Amino acid sequence: MACYCYMLECANGKYYTGWSTDPFRRLTQHNSGLGARYTRMNGPSRLVYVEEVPDHSTALKHEIRIKRMTHSQKAALVADTSRNILPRLQENLQTKHANTKSFKILSPARVNLLGEHVDYNDGVVLPAAIDRYATLNVEVLDEPVVRLRAEDLNAEAAFALENLAGKQDLNGQPLPAFALYPAGVAWALQEAGLPLRGLTVRYSSDIPIGAGLSSSAAIEVGFALAWQIAGGWEIPRIELVKLCQKAENEYVGVKSGLMDQFACAFGTARHALALDTRSLDWQTLPLPKDVAIVIADSGVRRSLANSAYNDLRADCQEALERLRAWCSSLTSLRDVPMQFLEAHLHELPEGPARRALHVVGEMARVEQAIACLVEGDIAGFGAQMVDTHASLRDLYGVSCPELDLLVELAVSHPACFGARLTGAGFGGCTVNLVAQDGVEDFVRWLKAAVREKSGREVPIEVCQAVDGARLAD
């Protein structure tokens, strides 16, 4: 019988290590007061690491080895996706116990704390899934047809699974824009050879559309998970994420990077995710317990497919191609040192030069910000956020007066560590890191300050980092 060495993260932020033949059952025991004295004193706990071993003797040896590690070494082990099989076990457990005929899925929004417009340049990004959701109520059909009801839009559409490339509904009319995202996911899954069942899906969302919080990625990941559960097939979640990105890139027509879908799928409660978009290595980084994520909505909406997003991506590619004249080994802007870029900046067109300056500078800011999170330096992390906003405004050209005002006002409040626009820009929201004990005053003050400066009311939400897309209880 297989055994598992496991780690729990307790309410005090410390790790508890043990072994079991069933780590999920053991977690329940710990949280019911039937486990170790340490977890009774410091609960509730959550399971963060599982490693499979061949027998109980090996499990005991691994338990002793892990207990001797420092806290940072244990955190690194939790983040090591080559050894931590917990995500795979959770997926299998969830699918195994699902009612594959009728079920509900929660797929979260994401906020990007740092690393903007670097995911399609092979950089490292720092998103977190947040507690705003697309909710899908799914009924599995016997016919190969998908029937959609978008509750928030009061709109319906239906399409056949045999006619996805044509992007048409059952009447031969072009699919409405909202239906392209689920249809694109179906198309990408079929392209990968995965069998699909017909579905009726009623879905709604409390993620503002066009606000830079990845409402589209939440829909894509939610529908991909729905088809996986309905079909009963298994696929590594990272492959599911790649197929969702393919749907958005090739079917919807937005050349987005992988970050949005990744964050929606892999979100971890109370943690940010550090994703290397080149290697796809990733780790979780604990967010300080006394800091809140506050989202302020500028009210300015944009559509990525109809914006300058694809043009900005083309500017990055042009900058790379021109820089290759002096260094042919460059494969992306990630390979470009700032000193090298500055030496050749005058030979680049203005647009590509400014985009490259932002991307190369942003990658350096992410590296510094990760170190800040590891060291618990939230003020240092906030300073990187402020610098990022200035770069997005002045070099990448994706801010707007409404976003600039929100950031300017927010950082003047003593409880705010940092603020910046989040998402692709062109409107949407700002993300603010705020001391927990100052959140209420910050929200009241920012609403009043915006009203005084602009006469506008600004919606503000206090959020927390949560787990990724999953079956609802």
C-alpha cells in the first residue's frame, strides 16, 4: 500500500509534518482535534504538501528529514511541483466524487500583483486568485450540443460540437462575443483529441467584465473543468491551462500570455503565485496575514481584442528582432540585460524601445519583489508596485487618467503600501496592498477623495487570495 509524507500549514503559519496512507482523512482528523497536540493548539490546518513513498518505513525517514528542515526549506519543498503531488491528488479526488451529470463550478478572478506585460516575453509573473467568481451550473446532455445562458447578460446561445471552427450557432449565425470563450475552449480541447459531452450551462459572474481581473480566463478555465468532469478524462492541469490559452489566442483572437488562465487554475489560498512563463516552474509565496488586497475599479472599460494589446505585443517582438542584429542568441526580451538594451536603445524605433524598457525593467522589479515577499518586506514590495505603475503609464502607455488618479491618491494614504493598475491596462482596476487594520479607513478615504477630485463614485472591493477553479461544495 502506498504511503504519503505530508505537511500541514497551521493557523500560526508554521508547518506540521507527518505521514499517512490517506492524507486527506488525516487532515480531517487533525482539524477535528483527533491529531497531534501541536495541530490541536494551532489549528485549523490546511494540507499543502504530499509526497508519495513506497512504504511506511520510507515515510518515517522522509518525515524525520523534513522535520529537520528550516521553515524556508519546507516552503521551497511545498513549491516544488516535481515532488509535491497534492494538486494532482486534489484534482483526482474532486473528479472521482463529482456528480458527472449535474454540478457547479467556481472559477476565480485573478489579480496580478507584479509582472505586467512580461508573460508573453518569457518573464516571471506574480498573480493571485481572488474571491470573485464565475459560477457555472452544469447539466450534461446526451446530444452533442452546448446551450449557454449568460445570466448577467440576459443572453443565450447554442452551438454544435461538430461545427466549432465555423464559429456559428445552431441557426448558422455568427456566435455572439460572449459565446466565443466557451466555444473556443471546446475547439481547443477537441484539437487536443479530448472527447466532449454536450452541456447546458447557466453561468453568472461577480467579476467585472473589462476590469482587468481576467473574467474571460475564469470562464475559460471553468468550462474546461466542466468538460473534464463531464467526460471523465484526466489531463494535467497545466495542459488544461495551455489549451485555455490556445482558445483565447487562436479562437477569440487575443494574443494573451499564460498568466491569467494559470492563476485561475492554480490559485492558492493566502498566497501569491510566482510563475516562470518560460520554464513553467512555479512556487507559492505566502502573503502577509496583516495585509489586504484592495481592488478599486476605475469604471473605464476596454476590450482586449479591440484594443492596442496585440499592437503592444508586436512592438515587443520588433524590439527583439532588431536587438538580435547585435546578439543573435536572444530568444525573448527576458534574455536582454538592461545595460545592453540601453546601449542600443537609440537604434530602435520609439515605440518598440519604450516597450522593451518597460519589459526589461519589470522583470528586474519582479525579482526584487519576490525577495521582498520571502523576507516579509511588504513596504519594499509596495515600492515596486508604484514603480511598475509609472512604467506602465510612461513607457508602455496603457494607463489612463482615472487609473493614475486612483494610484496617486491611494499611495498618499498611510495604510497603503503600494498601488498600481492591474491587468493589461487601457482602463480597469488598480490593486492596492493595505494594512489590515487600516482597510476600513482606506476604503472610506479613497471613495471620498475620488468623489472630491472627479465627482465619480468608485467601487472598491476588499479581497483575499483563494484556491483555483474547483467544484462547489
